[in-house]
Amino acid sequence: MIPLVKPYFPPREELMPALEEILYSGYVATGQPVFDFEDKFKAYIGNDNIISLHSGTDALHLAYILAGVKPGDEIISTPMTAEPTNTSIAMIGAKVVWGDVDPTNGLLDPKSVRSLITEKTKAIVLVHYAGMVCDMDEIYKISKEFDIPVVEDCAHAMGAKYNGKMVGNYSDYTIYSLQAIKHMTTVDGGFLAMKNGNQMERAKRLRWFGLSKDKSRLDNDITEVGYKYAMNNVNATIGLCQMKHIDEVVGTYISNGKYYDEALKNVPGVELVRYNNNTECSYWLYTMKVERRDDFCRMMEENGILASQLHHRSDTHSIFKESKRDLPGMEDWYSHFVHIPCGWWVSKEDREKIVEVIKKGW
Ligand SMILES: *Cc1c(COP(=O)(O)O)cnc(C)c1O
């Protein structure tokens, strides 16, 4: 069966000696490998204001704190995502306000965002779902007009671009996840990127109980409670090995995605997604809309190919029942979208077979 997701790890000969060395080095907590990994990732994204964390969820939690969101405030978000985008809003005690999605791609619809802004809105969080980049031209207009910070959830969008530069360069806060099935994994891990450097020191204290690494433990005074969110040397060592392969790995997702964009044009029963202007998708999953989705997924499985929705909409969870509202764009999108395998493990032969199978119909 060709799976929808699969963790990539560098060759054993490369990874194992590095892991063995760090495990027996006497220093597995946060140290030099973590700072080296941060430097490599900063260079990859092209932004110096980035800190590593233990998970993408930690990064979301810190982003909302740094954005100044308080209990009772509102954050406009999307239901078309994995759970942490929104459970981390609940962690702050803020209220999720569901924006609707564009039914042609499942991405947060700026028109809906604009209509939902109140004096309580303290942040807009958007998700580049499956690697497709949101309509940032419009989102930034709204952010500027109402002076509301944008949190970009790039957990699915490593390597995606806006205006020719990596995502992670433009928004007030951008988060990445290095969880098992993302484009790049360190088993678990995350990054928080900020547009301005002026919150770097506070962000670093928040990731380590509220302590500053610049002073000795004896000279430290905690003035704001922080968390245990730092990355460790073991995860960072995996990350340093991953960085040597990131262009090739992410490049394979993208070339497979572009192949499908061409090969699946005008196939009966398939509706391709609409990509936003000035954006470049990084195809964490290949996403499209199909007619009779259950039949489609069954037919694919009979041919040894996994196809599914992978994510459950976030707005139906009991913890969010007070936020419930009608989302017609979401209803349309959610009843038709599907993912097919697209990642680094999908060979040229695999992708040709996948297209052939779809073209035969279901
Ligand atoms: C994976 C993921 C996260 C956070 O992931 P962690 O598992 O905490 O690293 C956040 N948002 C989305 C959309 C995700 O898929």
C-alpha cells in the first residue's frame, strides 16, 4: 500500500554515529547542537528571529502569548486543520472564532475573516493546509487595517513560498512542526519565527521556565512564568542531519505535486484546487476535490494506494461548542476534499500508476 504520510530519516550510516556520539557525550539537554540547528534553520528560511522548541504546539502557545492574547479575547481561526492550531487557543483561555474557508482550496477565506473582526479580536491564525499557502495579500491588508497580528501555522508548509521567499519571513509569528509525519522530523520539535527581533529574549525565557540563559542560575530572577518547551540535543542532532537532505526531500514533495497538477487536469470527477496568487505550494499532501469520495477512496485502496481526508474538522469538538456557527464554504469543501500520496517515498513509477488508476474512473 502506498501510504499518505511517512517519516523521512537520513541514511543510517550518517544518522547513527551522530546519535551515538550525542547520547554518550554527557550533554543531552539543550546545548550547542540545538543552537547549531537553529542557525541552519534560520539560514534555510532566511530569517534570524527564530527559536527552536520541543513541538509545534509549544510554538503556537508561545505565539499567542507573545501576541498579547488574554483569557476571554477572540482569535479568528480555521476549522480546516489539525487539532493543535485550536487546542492551543483554548490553552490561553481565548475564544476561537471560526472563519469560513474558500471552497476551492479549503484555506481561510479573507472575506470571512474581515466580517468577524470585533474589538475583542487579538490575533488571526491561519493554516497553509497541506502546504497550500493562504491568500496572504488579503490577510496582510486586514492585519494592517485593524492592527491585528497574524500567526501563521506552517506545520504543513515547510518550503512553501510567498512572493518568492519562504513562508516564515512575513508574519508577526510563524510556527513550524517537526513532528513525525511532517516534511522534516526530529521525532518531535518545532520552531517559532518572528518578524521582529524585539521579542526574542522574552520568547527564549518563556521556553525555559522564565529563566534567562544569559545569566547564571543563581543570578536569575523569574519575572514571568515560562514553560518547559526547549528542544534537546538529541532531537537537534537528528535535525542537523535532516538539514543536509531538506532541499532534496521537500523538492520531491513539490515535484510530485506539480506532476499531479498537470496530469490530473480535466479528469472527469476530479476538481483541482485553486492556488492563491504569489504563492508556491509545498505539497505536504496532494489535495483535490472528487465526486463520490467514498467510492474514490475504496477504488484507490483496491489498487494499493491510500487516499483519505486525514484530518477531522476542528469545529465539531465539544470544547468548541460555544464557537459553533454555520460555515457554508467548509461544508462544501469538507464533503469533497481528499488527499493522495505525494511525499518523498512516491517514486516516478508510483505517481504514474496513481494517475493511471484515477483516469480509469471509479
Ligand atoms: C502537526 C501540527 C501542529 C503542531 O504539531 P506538534 O505535533 O505539536 O509539533 C500544528 N498545526 C498543524 C496544522 C499540524 O499539522
